[in-house]
Amino acid sequence: MSVRRFKGLIFDFFGVLTSNMVEVIECFEDREQIPRGTFLRAWADPRGKELFTRLELGEISQTDWNQGYATLMGVAPDGLMSRYLYDAFPAHETLKFARQARSAGYKTAVLSNSLGRTPYDPYAGFDLRGIFDEVVLSEDHGMRKPDPAVFHLLLDKLDVRAEECVFVDDSEENLQAAVELGMTIVYAADERKLASRLRTLLELPVL
């Protein structure tokens, strides 16, 4: 019997277990009737980056983020997070593979830079704690990717070494942090291609 190369499989949430975030943002902009690129220009603004960072660390509320980011984009603040993430549907192929990997004995986890859970909970309906062995949300620990400390926290919870893990994300910055820790990385774009790549890495069959 061959020895497995990997023991753990760690997923980002937004853009990995959900729809592609570029498409989510474009749909949001079209619904709001604002020019394409408005959201990312606000994100590139130092004030926008600070709002995201503080929200992910749990330093401000989602309502605070709604107000601040709405001002940067020139839109109404009420329910902004829910409007922004309206098209962040479950990535069913990826979630199906996560279940398969766990059933095959791999330790699975979600490591997410949280966008808050009130008044809008983007994780509701995903049953993450039922699908995965561990779920680490940045706001619960005051740490966010790409900080190595949050990776170490999750590795300790899974009781695996970085070298034994595959890490999946759609952020090059987060992927680079994982590489520096010794993880094998997979960039997430299309969920079907992602599932196929992970099956190859973890040597699991198509179901």
C-alpha cells in the first residue's frame, strides 16, 4: 500500500467555495448601475484596504464596513455586504470534492478572511462545520491571511505539518504565504478545473 504524500486539504472560502469573485463583483456593479471597476478602485484606495483589513480582524462591524465602503463607491450603505455577495453561490464541484476527500481520510479545513456574520452571514447555508474537520474565520482569532500565525493555528488544529497540506486560494498573496510555510498550493479559478487538479494531487477518482 502506497504512502500518501498529503494528509491535509485547506480551502479559502470566498472565490473558492463560492462563485468566482470577479464575476460576483461585476454582477454587483451591474445591479447597482455603477461603472465596472468601481468596487476594485475602492479596494485599491488605502481607506478601502483598511476597511477590509479591520473587518477581517474583527476590529469593526459589518455595519461599519457597509457605511465606509459605500461612501467610497458612492452607493447606499444599507445591506451593502449582502448586495455585494448576492451572487456568491456555492461552488458545488469544489464542495463535492471536499466531502470526497474527507471521506477518503484527508483532514479538511476552511481558512477564511471573514467579512463578518451580522447582520448578513455569508457562510449561512454552506454547513461548513458539517463538511469540514475545522473552520477558522479570521475575525474569531484576530488574525488574517497572509499572516503565518493564522496558518499555524489551523495546522495545529488539524495536527498536520505544512508540508503535508494542499492549500487552495484565489489570492496570490495568500498562496505565496502558504508556499513559504512549505505547503503545496493550488490557485482557484474554475471550480471544475480545480476539482480535477485536486483529484490528481490527492489521487482520488471521479465520482
